[in-house]
Amino acid sequence: MTAVARPLDSDRPLIGGGSLEAREISAWFGTNKVLERVSLEMPANTVTALIGPSGCGKSTFLRILNRMHELVSSAQLNGKVLLDGHDIYDSGHRITETRKRIGMVFQKPNPFPAMSIADNVTAGLKLSGVKTSRSEREEIIERSLTRAGLWKEVQDRLKQPGAALSGGQQQRLCIARSLAVDPEVLLMDEPCSALDPTSTRRVEETIHEIREQVTVVIVTHNMQQAARVSQQCAFFLAEQGTPGGIVESGLTEQIFNNPQDPRTADYVNGRFG
């Protein structure tokens, strides 16, 4: 059966995550080339982990996937990023709609400090111009916080500032904020690097729970985490001043237990990086 691509700006209700594909992506900051012809398929309802040493372009690649790369004035890009078969960089597609469908969670939790927990969850809806009734808003808040594994901890203090939460709770609040707009894809840039082990476990549990509805792409330097949460991996590397690229990609079990490239084996076994 041939898949039919859905228009990028469609308002039709979504069921499950979207498929994401990068084709021949090269990227620059000014004259500095940081990525060289990166191609990667990120199937729907799959967790894809991007692994590799610092400075090999993983976070840049992640930002390219929802058009954040172009926010840097010196940034340039070649290649395509396909969401459900349509290039998100095609002219005529709204950036705000793209970022609504492809959400982002950053390394450092960034709740809006002046907003309550509840208002943080619905902030994306307001920025997207989505109008909701009071009952719809309450339902979205509860559903999003539940999906992020935070509802039971904060249900009695929704009017308190989001910034008053612990670091791990703030990160899950940011996940809830991203989920509130029902994205097809959620990008996560080292979401647990600043968290304690308990908070890390809860974020990983959230990733497992949302995978049936959202496609997840996560950058992580933690090999154990990549093995725990992902179904496929892509190993990035930049050698001797060359731009970053993918050395090897495939099923997580293969990358960790039977890699085809010796550099991949050396990295996942901790011999460098």
C-alpha cells in the first residue's frame, strides 16, 4: 500500500505520531560547515536516539528538524526534511504550524517563570491562536500533565508558579506544554542531562508512554539511556575537523550489540567520547 502524504497545514485531527525523514542535510554557521549530507528516516511512533561525541552536530540536526536552525542569522541549510511526506522547508508552509506539529524539549527546563503550572501547559495553545472553552482547557491541562507523568504531583497546586517546581518536575512540565498542542513529533535535546536519577527515570517512563501517540527523537550522551528508551539509533561523528555526519544507523539492538563500523563499536563501548 502506498502512503498518502497529508498537507503540512492540515487541521485534521491526528492519530499517532508522524513520520519524519531527513534527506541529504548539510548545514553551515557562516563559512563553518557543521553537517555533511545527513540522511535519516525516523519512523512514526518510534523513539530514535541520536548519539555521538560533543561537537558532531547532533543538536544542530535536531534543531533543523523543526526549523529552529534558521533562527541563527548566519545559519544556512541544504537538503530536505519531510514530515508525513512533505518538506517542512517548502515555501508557503507556516513556521508556526511546523513547530506546532514538531515540538521541542530543551536540555535545560524553561517554564515561563511568571506563569502558573496550568498556564505553562496551555501557553503553546495561546501562542498558536487555538481557542478553547474553560472545560476544554481543564481537560487539556489534566491530559497533558498526565501524559507527562506530573498530574498526581501537581493537581492540587495548578495555580502555583511553574518555576517553583523541582528541576525534574519543571522538565516534565515543559514536556506537558509541548504535548498540549498534540504534536506528531517531539524532539528532545538531552532532556535528562541536568536531572537526578529519579527524575531521569520518570522522564524515560514518559517517553515510553507517549510513543504510541508521538514520534520521539532524542539527543543523549548517556548510552544506557539510549539503549533503554529507543528503538533505533543514529551514531554521529565529526573527525579531524570535518563536518558531522552519520557513521551508522539502525535498530538500537544492532547498534549496541552488532555494529557494522568499528568506530560505532568503540563509541558505544566507551573507548572514546
